[in-house]
Amino acid sequence: MSSATGGLSAFLFTDIEGSSVRWLKHRAAMEKAVARHDTIMRKFSSEHGGKIFKAAGDAFFVYYSRPADAANAAIDLQRALQVEDFSAVEGLKVRMALHFGSAERRGKDFFGPALNRTARLLDLAHGGQILVSAAAAEVIAAERDVDATLVRIGSSPLDDPTQSVDVLQLVAPGLPRDFPPMRPPKNDSGKAGAKQSSVAARRRFVLAALAIAVAIVAAFLAWRMGRGTTATPATAAPAVVAPVIPEKSIAVLPFDSLSKDEENAFFTNGMQDEILTDLARIADLKVISRSSVMHYKTGVQRNLREIGNTLGVAYVLEGSVQRAGGKVRVTAQLIDTRSDAHVWAQRYDRDLADVFAIQSEVAEAIAAQLRAKISPAEKVAIAQPPTKDMIAYDLYRRALELKDRTRGAVNDREVLLQCAQLLDDAVARDPSFLLAQAQLAQVHDLIYWFNHDHTTNRLALAEAAVRATEMLNPEAGETHLARAIHSYWGFRDLGAARRELELAKRLLPNDAEIPGFLGLIDRREGRWEDALRNLRRARELDPQSRRVMVNLWSTYRAMRRYRDAMESITQDPYMAADTARLILAFTQAEWTADLKPARAAINIAEAVGPDAARDVAAESFDLAEWERDPTAAAIAYEVLPAAGLTDRDGFPGPRAWYAGRLARMRGDAEAARSAFTGARAEVSQVLLAQGDTAPALCRLAVIDAYLGRREDAIREAKRACDLVPLSRDKIDAPRYLTDMAAVHAILGEKDLALELLAVVTAIPGGPSYADLKLGYDWDSLRGDARFDAMVAMLAPKESIK
């Protein structure tokens, strides 16, 4: 079959498994290995009619007109690599993925969904393995000119989470055929971003390894060599020591649903979650949070030893649930991850009305097996059913499933509103349902904090839900946690939030949200090392949480400990490669003002198609501004959403805001004034609708400075800084002070700008080296010895080679 018909093409993607880690340990050997890999790839690709259209470091992306040609090339490549002497780099293996699908050829490059699917397929492969999509396998089998066998090893949603497709392994003479189970698909959800906002949940970039080679390797070589220190004093990170796994530690893995209907799937998830919740109340146990265990989906073989090591637990609980009519059957088994020994197993056949009793019995049985002490108060809490209304419980579970998908981004608004409605329905059916009331309060606070509806009415809804929780049980851990979150997100009352969290911690000893929020409070109070300690504790309880990872990253970043920030991102095995790549590339850019890795990552994303380009439009535009490249900025501007972008910190960005900046880059003063006038009207509407918020006021102040409205700009910037003073907030206030400095710089008031910059460059949370070295807003200060000294202070002390 030819790609000339129907736009169908065969694509073979390859890379070296774990190359970024090996670069850290074996730099010289890896350089030789990659060079040899390059030679082999080019030789066999050419011999089989392949055309390498992208190559960088250890990653190759090859086009073939027929899947059979790609398959034969892959076999020959793996055979050649089997006999190569890569002994200097222990365990070096190349993984491969082959897909046949729709793509558009433009010059020497290709675009379209086939590339995205091939890249996702590569994520599933182990070193030495050749994975083939069902679409490619069907054509290979029909053409019958490949001396190999295709073996189905599982299924995975390559780019559509609602539909799994078969994945096959190409097995040929002379090649290994036994591999561990297929890797789990990487999850695109989670909160992350180069600016904590729109980087989260990016689409899978087509070229899965390119920017990893560009961004991670360059930065981490410096880390290995101990280079690249920043001007801000920081305590060196402690040596990494393998953690001791506590004996009384457990992860409750997702249960199998033995009924096919969706209703039973929700019910099964609830069963697992309630058992986890009950166990988590026991202070004598370490219990891993739900968001970390949910990665281990059912239906695939689990490596329990690996799971135990990854999560830091000695035991896992597996199980299954089958519901039929008014009956339910639950099976559960406790397994020692260190030996794979089955320690305990039990089957429960009960009426559906007894389902919560089963959960309590399982939790108590597990605690007994682990010899965990249960206090009388813990025993009472475990025995208490969340509700007696199964419909209310089902509504609650559905709300939690939806909430788990959110990241605080602007496009989460409708999902959060739907969560609130489901929880409203649940508490309407059962007003005594405390867990639903507590979650309802948190959802309303989420909507308020992330500026989806930053109004007094939304805050009142959150307060009403918190009070309902307090009326039901003022001493419950969930009640204290709800009040703590409301104090923090609703009023920035850090003292009240901390007091409630300390109370909640005694009742919910394994809830990762508690040390997580304590860490966020610590950093707002300027207790940076305490913040890191609490966030690391949150990571122990929730080791694969995207939110915890990003909060650690953003804390290190605020402290200008960029190496540690980058390392924290690489510790998330389930962060999609595209998301990690962007964060790492932009972190390196902030640290060093080297923009090449960030541009490589952006170019790859934009090449996928309009949706992916729209996902990175804000980052692409900001990068183009640093580059002083109006052409690149115009490309990003064209794909911005019609409504513009509001980041997760609440800074509104209407399209007119970007249009004004683009016109300024082009030197078109008249167009810039017109666009900024339009942006001013839109941001003013935001303030009118939601009241004064510091981010919107800062944005309006900078716009007014561009328009020459001096008094307005200074008044708005001062109002923002008064709302969130540095004395009360050490994480956001430096950004608002930086914007105030920018207002003065734009207005030509150099001394006032430099006075403010002297403050924010000396503390965490202020501008980065790249911000000052490359930002347009500081152009009026360049050449002033005071400004140049500040830039030099933030510069890395040694260049990163």
C-alpha cells in the first residue's frame, strides 16, 4: 500500500530506553553508543526504503510506504543492535513502535494523527521490543513478506481514552521474545505548566524523544558535574538514600469489576476507595493515596514487586466485585510485595445493603494481618457507613471521578460545575452525607480559587457546605480539612488553615492533602525548607500525584533551585512526555536564558496539528517574545482561543492582550495602542464581574502603562500589591511587585523600577534570569549599572555544556 492513496503511511519510531538517565551516568559511553546507533539506523532504514524525517540524539522517526518494509527494517535493526558492543552502558536497548495510518506530507515532514499514535505506542514498549499497532499488523499479515510472528500482548487507548486498540509484538528469529508486561499508558492529566497553567494535560507530542535529548540531557549533565549554581543562596539537596519500606504499609489497588455495565464499574471503584479510606484512618499504617494507586488499572498483569518498590509499601490489596440484582460478591487478597506471597484472602457474599459493612470488615481484617493497632476512635470511624442511600453514594462517586480529571485550568470550569451539581443532588437525597458535604465545599472553593467564578456568591456556597459539614460532625477529620481548605482558598487565612490542618492530621494520618496544604502555607509564609519537608511527606503518601510533583517543582523554581526543580519533574513516571518536556525546557530557559530546548519542544508540539498548537499557544507566544521573533509570535497568536487564555494564577489574557504585544514587537505603535485599548476593556469587565483580584489588577496596570495612563497604572499596581502584601504572601506577592516594577519601567521611571527590582531579585518568587535578561518590559533599564548587576546576580555561575 502506498502513502499516496488515502494519505496512509507507515511510521517506525525508535529510541534508546531510559536514555536520559544513562546520559547522567555514562556521558562519554553514551556519546559513542548514540553515534553507532545513528549509523545503524541510517543504514538499515535506507536499505528498506525508509526515509528518516526527524532525528535527534537517540530518537529516530522514519517513514515507509509499506508497513512490511518498516517491519523488516525493524527486525534487521534489532538484530544488528543485538550484536553491538554496548557493554560500557549497561542494559542499553532500543525500543521500536510501528503504526500505519493517516498523515499529511508537507515537504520533508509529516503531520497527522498517525504520528501521535506511533509516539504513544512507543511509550508502551520495553528496550529491545518491537510493538505494532493493530492497523499495521493487519496489513503486514496480508502482505505475507515478513518472516516474523505477530503476538497480541494487550490493548491500550493510543490517543482516544474511550477506545482501546490491540497492541502486538513483532517476534522474529534471533530476537528476544520474552518481555515484562506492556507498560501502562502515560496519563495526560494532572496540573503542570511552565507557568503552572496551560502546560497541563498537553497532547502527546509526535516526536517523543527529541526534546528530552535537547532539554533534559543538557540540564542534567550540568547537575551531574555540579555546575549551574544560581545567585540565590540555597541549601544543597541531601544525598538520595533508598527509603526503608515500613512493614505496616499498604496500597489498595483498583479492584476488578466482574460485571460489564458501567454502573458496576463506579460501584467497584467505590468499594476499593472506601476500603482505602478506612485503612487510611489507622495511624499505625502507611496507606498510599488514591491518586497514586489508580495508575495500576485492572485487566493487565501487575508486577507487584515493582509496584511495592515504586510506592514504598510492603503489601498490596487486590480484589474483585460482582454485583447482580440485590446481591454483591467481593473477593479480596493481601499480597506481600517482597515475596509475592498471598498472606490472606476472603470472599464475601452479601446483600447489597451490607456493602459498607463488607468494607469495614476487610479493613479490620487487613489491619489485623499487618498487626496494626486500631484506637477506639479509629474503630468507630471505620465502622461508620458514609451513607445509607446508595443512589446518593453513586452520585458522590461520579462527582469524585469527574473531580479527579480536573487540574484547575480554565477549561475545567464546566467539569467542576457538573461536580457541584452531582454533589448537590447527593446531599439533597441524604443531608447527613458528611463526605459529600465536605467534597461539595472543596469543589466550590476550587471554582472560586481558580477564578472560574471568583464571586462572593460562590464563596457563600462554599461556606454553607462547610457549615453543613460542621453541623453533622464538628470533630471529624474531613470537617477540619474542609474548613482548612476553605480558609486557605477562600480567604488566604493561613493561620486558621494551619490550625485546622493540624487537627485534621491527627484524624486523617494518611491523607496526602494535609501535608500538601501545609507545604503550600509554609511557602506563602516564607518557611521554604518546611515547605519542602511537608511536600516531600505528601509525596511519600502520594508518590505519583501530579499535583504534589508540580507543587514541589514550583517551590524549587520559586527558590531558584532549578536543578532540584527539574529533578522533581523527572521523578513522575506517569507524566506525559510532552508535558514533562515542556516544563523541563522552560525551566532550563528561566535558569540559563538558553531558549533552544524550549523552541524545539514548542516546534514539535505545533507540528502535530492545530489542537496541539493551541495547547501550547501561550508558551509559544511568551517564548517568541523572549526571542524577539514577531514571526513566531504571529504563528502562536493565530491559534489562540477566541476567548483568549486565563492562566491558573488568574491572570486574564484576552486575544487583544496578545495582539498588543505582537504589534509592539513589530514596532507598530498605532496597532499596539488599538489592541491594548481593547484588552483594557476586557480586563476591566473581568474586574467588574469578579471584584478586585490581584492578578487582574496587575494585568490591567501593565496594559495602562503601555497606553501611557500613568496614574491609572500605578494605582492599579499598588492596589494589587496591597491586596496581597509581601508580609502575608511570599509566593504570589513577589510576582505582583515585579509587575509593579515593570509598570514603572514601561513608564520610564527607572529609579522606582530598580528599587522594586532590588527587592524581588533578592528573594524567592521574583523574576528569573531569563525574565530580566530577555524581557521587553525592562528595555528602558538596560545599560544602567544597577540593572546589569541584578541580571548578573541571577545568572548561572557556570555555563551548562
